[in-house]
Amino acid sequence: MSQISKSLTSGPVPPNVPTTFVADNGTTAIPAANILNLLTNDTVVNNDNGISSTAAGNTFTVLLNNRQTQTTTLTTTDATLTTSQTLALGATPGTFYIYGNIQAFNSTTPASGTYSFTGGYRTDGATATEIGTEFRDQFEDLALAASDVFVSVSGNNVLIQVQGVVGLNINWNSLIEYRRVI
């Protein structure tokens, strides 16, 4: 069996390997058996930088802030208005600028629809109010022309809702991002 050794007196010095990773919030990740798990995640935590990090054990997580993604596909089979996502505005009064996109797909036809929206919302900490009317863009294949998306308020929440087409199985997915001032 052969051995390889590196003299520290000649040639380049081997690189230092980091042994701890400190996140934005001061938590630390320490590799276990030289393995560090690096993950990403969406969070509705308000952070104007749009990105932050946290650590625990041997896991370091990069967080995409001010963002909420629909985690599973929503399927509609009729024209019933269905909530795709709910964004809670929280107990602190403030103003929100919310924007996002929604995608729809029916594999049988096949047919697609894509939608984007922007809107302004205010909360007093208990009740959400829509400021004016949201702006929407929509692009639909003819088979999905009767489908639609709506952004509205209920209680202290902003609701992202979709409306399918009778007789079509439509899969939906949505993403919400926002900016807030208090």
C-alpha cells in the first residue's frame, strides 16, 4: 500500500477547509463527517434584501424571503372558484405591493394558460384592504378561455383564486412575492 504525503516546507500549502459556517441570524452549521447540507427554501419572512440564511447541525439553508410558492399542484375539474394560495398580512399595520404568476395546464386537450398579477394591499393588523384593483395579464389557449384567476382579500389575507372550466382537469401552480412597508 502506498502513502502520499505533502511536505509543508516546500511547494504550496494545502488549502484550509472551513469547519463552521455562520448564517445571517448568527446560527452556525458544522459539517459532520466533512458533509455540509446546503438547502434553499421560500419564506414569507419580510426582508428587503430578498435573501437570508440560517443554520442548524450540519445544514445551512439559504432563504428566499418575501415569497410564497404553492407547494403542490391544485387541480380543478369545473368552474368553481378555488383558492390556490392565502397570504397572511400579519398583525403589524402596513402596505403591501404583491405580485406573482399562475400557470394552468390541461393535458387532455392539451391547453395552457399563464397569468401574472400585481396589486396593492393595506392592513391595519386585523383587516386587509385592496387598494384599487389589481392588474392582470393573461395568455390562454382557446380551450382555457373560460378559465380565470382572481386576487382578492378576506379577513387579513390576500387570496389567490383560480376558476377552471367545466369538464376539464386543469392543474394550477402559483407564486407570490411581495414588498412591504410599515
